[in-house]
Amino acid sequence: MLPATTDVLIVGAGPVGLATATALAQAGVAVTVTDRAPGAAHTSRAAVVHARTLEVLDRIGAAAPLVDAGIPAPRFTIRDRDRVLVPVTFDTLPTPYPYALMVPQSTTEAVLGDRLTAAGGTVLRGYEATGLDGRTVTFATGERVTARYVVAADGMHSTLRHLAGIGFGTSGAGGSATTGGESFTLADVQVHGGPPRDEVVLYFSRAGLLVWAPLPDGTVRIVAAVGDAPEQPGAAYIQFLLDGRGPVRERARVDDVVWGSRFRVHHRVADTFRAGPVLLAGDAGHVHSPAGGQGMNLGLRDALALAGALTETLGSGSETPLDRYAAERRPAAREVVRFASRLTRLATVPAPLRPLRNGALSALSLLPAFRESLAFRLSSLERPAHR
């Protein structure tokens, strides 16, 4: 049963909603979390948590259990088949987490759910938001909740964003608001051969990009941009993608597909992250290509920033922190979307331009400053001022 009133109502119990709720509950804010799904998800798209995100999650006690559950990947490479174009290492970064942590989104959600429970919070599941009147949200059950503030953490197809009248146009980074978006296939596979299991690889190829990301259970997450992704990719299909885009000398041989799916993404950023009492976080505010593994990470940083702003506003009565949140997070989203879009365009340059692209990237990769800059960019850390 839903409460009639609450300080903060969060719609959406994915990682962004859970992280926001946990930080608020730990600060003593009365928070209500709803989700339309009857149970927690056991499959997921995101598979990496970067250094800056771990630093932020440490504030709510979520970093240590995530590190325990994941595997560190201290190396990221961009390749054209067997040729390494850009090698990036994280192990010299000024952070307690000098790596990309490979961990399924379902595990991230489980850890955040445990932290929320420890803070005295819970998720009310099976409640679909259908209406919005100012500060009052109506659910499909007919119940209504009036909150001082409402957080839309309900994903790319956010109902609350739509009800609040917030536009979700193109990012200016090459995406389209009117097309069907980029199509991707995703699969967790049992595979032998291929790149080392402590390395994330972004393959550039004539056919499109392919991401190789090792997971803690021994499987490998494969994500590939394809024209028309099958609803449930099989082993033969993933093998076809790896043979056409992945390594040649160390051929990766697929034994089984544990789980697979498809999805489409646009490159979009919401017109604003705040409309009165409604605030956006995560995919409700920004979506883009999975190249670089930035999506969930950006959303989790939204979550902690928003929780801090809400806590400050509720304590002081001033809404300046919420305005600051909206003003700061939208440019951050636009920058990440541009970065992901550039990686996607680089991956899919026309065949005649591939030698030029490869030569340019290989030359740049000889520069320590270029490799370091990319490491900071991927991990979302700020470079020291003296550099």
C-alpha cells in the first residue's frame, strides 16, 4: 500500500532510483520508491562501473561490496581485429579504484537494494505511474501519492518525463529524435579463446562496433551494433559477429549463450532536468550508445548529486541546490553523449577511410598524454590541475 504523502517520491527502482533512495534514506529523508515491475530484474544491459562512480558510491557504502562482487579490468583497448589501435591502462590513475569494475547491473541493483534496506527503506513494486498533477502522482491502482519532490528514474521511456512536459530531443551529437535509433544486440556468452579476461575491448570494424567485456561468472558480455538485432540472439549469431568483427589470430569460440536480448538507443538529452517539483535522473534524462560504458555510470552520479541537492533543499528550504543540480547535470550528460557518439562514429567509418583512422589513432596512442586523457575520460575522473 502506498503512503498518501512523502517528502520524496522516486518512480523507478533501477540502479539510479535505488542509489538516490539510499542516499536520501541515510540522510533521514522520508522517501518512497515505486517500480511498475513485480520483482527485481535478473538480467541487465550495463556491465561496468568506472572509478569515479565507485568513489561516489563509496559515500553510501556500496563501493566495497561491488568491488567484492566484480572483477577489476585495469586495461581497455580499442582494436581493429587483431591490431591494437589504442591501449589504455587505468592502474596509474589517482583513485582507490584504478580499473574498470566488471559487474552485471543486476548485481549492482542487488547491492544498492541491500544498502537501501539497511537504511530502513524498501521498494514498493507493482505500481505503475499513470498521472501527474503538480506534486501528486497517480498510479494504475488508483492510489495517489503527494510528494514535496518527485524523481523520475523510470528510464528512457519515462512516463513522468512525458507527463511533466519535458522534451527529449536530439543531443546535438548526431542522434535523431525521429528515427528508430541505433539497434544493438547483447549477449552473455560462454566462450573460450579471444582477448584476456582482465581487459575490456572495443572493436572497430567495417561492419560496426563490438564490445568484449568479461564478467565475474566467467562469461563474456558481447554488445554489437547491428542493423536489425534478433530478439534472442543464439550462439551461431554471436559467433558470426565475433568472426566478422573480433579477433582473428586468437579466435573467440562461442560455446553457449547464457542470456541475450536486443535494444535500441537514440542520442538524446532531456530539454531540462527539472520541471517544478519533478526532477530527472539517469536514462530519463539522457540516452546514448553503449560505447565506453558510460550510461549507468552517468546515471549513478546523477543519483548521488540529486540526493545531495534534495537533502540540502529539504533542510534549508532553498531550492537553489535543485536548480544547481539541473544546471550542472544536463551539460555533463551532453558531454558524455558526445563522447559516446564520437566513439560510435569512429567505429563505423567507411572502408576507404579505415586506414586513415587506424593510422591516426595509432599515432596518437604513442603520446602518453593522449592515453592518459582517454583513461581519465573513460573513468570520469578529473585530471589534476597541474597536468
